Amino acid sequence: MTRGSGLSRTSRPGARELAHGAVGSARVTAFGVSNVAPAGAVVGGLVIVVGYAGFAAPLVVLIALAASLCCAVSIAEFARRMPSAGSLYTYNSRGLGRTGGFLTGWMMVFAYALYLPAGIALTSAYASQLLADALHVTVAGWALFVVILAAVAGVAYLGIGTSSWLDLALVAGEVAVIAALAISILVKIGPVHYSAAVLSPASSPNGQLTDITNAMIYGITAFAGFETAAALGEEARNARRSIPASTIGIVIVTGVFYLLVVCAETFGAGRHDILGLARQPNPLGYLTSRYWSPSALWVIDLVVVLTGLGFVTAVVNAVIRVLFAMGREQVLPRSLSRLSRRRTPVVAIGCVAVLALVLGLPLTYAHGGARTFGYLAGAAGLSVVLVYLAVNLSAIRAFRTRFRDEFRFWRHLLVPATAAVFFLFPLWGILHPRG
């Protein structure tokens, strides 16, 4: 076995191993959904989708769901054959070779390392606002940044069992609250206001296909993070079944949730007022005041805080496992694969915490949590899209060569090729943003 080949060494005597069988399918799914942060996407990304696509926003979400589902199938095909903490890094090492795997690993580390302080910064801002509104206590966002980072690092040290239970509780809470709001809106307005026009590109503000393609940039990236379930490939029970099922399940669950919310937004606002909703400083808060009560606004702030906590908990667990895998294979310093008594990558946790502190704290202190999130999350976006493109190309090549006997046209060529085409839209949008 060559150094940096991306192949797992867990079969060798004395190999450094994570805690096998620590989590089941439900907690693997919760881990992945937390990385997607659906409530956060509703507050941020889906609002931009509505701004571009207008009354046709549900169509964009359907297309984004199809794209993400195709990519999830490609990842699931790899996960059935080589469950690994390295996830897409390991897969692309097999499909694209050592250089492809190395570049994928670095792009994943780069993206996750930016998403972590970005998520903590945004969570600290909402937490500060929540404390001020609900308890009349003033705590600076930068101070909460340090507290949240320390708590997240501590949970990661305790192990994936503890982390995944936290993810499960937070995901269930955030999705339940926003889904309840969406259902309330749909029930109150009644079927008379429902319209199939939401599935027509002509319902966009300018009635042009470019409205849809520009909105797809944000629709597809709203699903980003579903792939992180594969990082639990060495800790999940029955990983060859649970990881593929969870990866696909995450996309389906998130997609259904997004469709419910975006339909509530479009039907609740109406065709003529939908763009006005997108221009609201807090569209979800506006709908909460209109269809629930202004006194319930703090609930939405709490949901965003819970989403942020679940997101950063999941992100730190994803990035430390990629670092662990790369350290174990000596692509990065081998000390990164050192495990604590709880069989968690303790050195990787320390490195990620320090990096998040260095990147996020000064920006949060100087510019606030919301702007820090925009800076760091925006920079991470390009890496995520390139990784998605790469894993689909890797699937085509791997099953045409290394796994030739298992090649199936639709699963190993048609589906990944379709996903690759879909992901060209957000890539174009990142490189050539609309003015």
C-alpha cells in the first residue's frame, strides 16, 4: 500500500481506529442533517432563492433536490464498498488517484475549517440577540464565540456517541418548529390559494430561464453538507448499509422540508407580494408575526441558535475525521491520527479549535457575527462545489475501471453525469456572480 493512496489502513494490525459501531442509522442521519443546517438554510439561502425565482421558487427547490439526490447516489455507491472516515477524500483517491484524493482532502479541510468559525460567528450573533430580547442580558458576540467553540470542542472530545445525540435533539427541535409554522400557514390560507404555477419558469419575476438558473446557485448549495454522513463510515453500525441509506435519506428529508417551507412562503405571500417577502429583513420573522404572533419571534431566534449549535457540532466532527484519515495515511502529520482514551482524534480537535479561534474571533470582534459568516462561508462555497463535481467524476471513472465488474449504466454513468451537469450551475454562479 502506497503512502497517501487514500486506502484505509484499518485492516492492518495495530492500525489506529475510531470507535466502531458507536452510532446507528438515526444518529448518522441526524449528523448529516445538522451539517446541512436546514433551518439556517431557510433563514438564509431559501430567501435568496425566493428573491431570484419569485413565485417559481418551489420549482428551483425541486431541481436542487434532484441534483443533490443524484450526487448522494454516487456517494452511496462508494460508501457501500469502502466505508471510511476520510469519506470523499478516500473515494476520490480511488477514483481519481493519489493527486485527486489529496486535492479533495485539502478542499474539504479548507471548506469545513471555514464553515466552523462561520457557523459559530452567526450562532453567537443570534444567541446574543436572544439573550438581550428574552432575558435582557447583554453579552458580546465575540465572548459567546469563545464559549461556543469551547463547548463544541468538548463535545467532540467526548465522542461521536455524545455528539450525535446532541445533533439528533437539535435537528428534531429546529425542523419541528419551522415545519409547524409552514403547516400553520398552509392550513390558514387554504387550498384555494395553492397554484401549480409555482412549477413554471414563467412564474419567475422576469419570466425567463435565467431567473431559475441564478436561483439554482443558492438552491443547490442549501443542500450542502449531506455528504458528511460518509465521514462516520468507521463508526456507524452496519456501515455498508447505514451510510448509503442515511446519505440518500438526508437529501430526501431535507428536500421535503424545504419544499414544505418554500410552498408556505410562496402561497402565504401570494404571487404579487412574494418579492416583497424576500426583501423583508427577517422573512421568517415576518411570517411568524403574520400567521402566529409577534410575541413568538423569540422562538425563531431560538431555532436559529439551535440550528447553529447543531451545525458547528457536526462540522467539527466532519473535519476532524478527514484530518484523522489523512494523518493516518501520512498525507498530513501522523500526529493528527492520535486518539484519546475515548477514541476521538484529540490532536485534530485541538488543531481545528485553534484554527477556528484564529480565523473567527478577530473577524467577529471587528465586524460582527453576520458579516463574519458571509465572509467565511462565501469563501468555502467554491471548494464544496468542486468537491461535489469531483466525486461524481470519480464515481464514473472508478466504476469504469477499478470496479468494472459492478458497473451499471444508470447508477455509475447516467446519475453521476447528470449531477455533474447540475453542479456546473452553482460553480458558474460563484465564478461569475450576477451583478
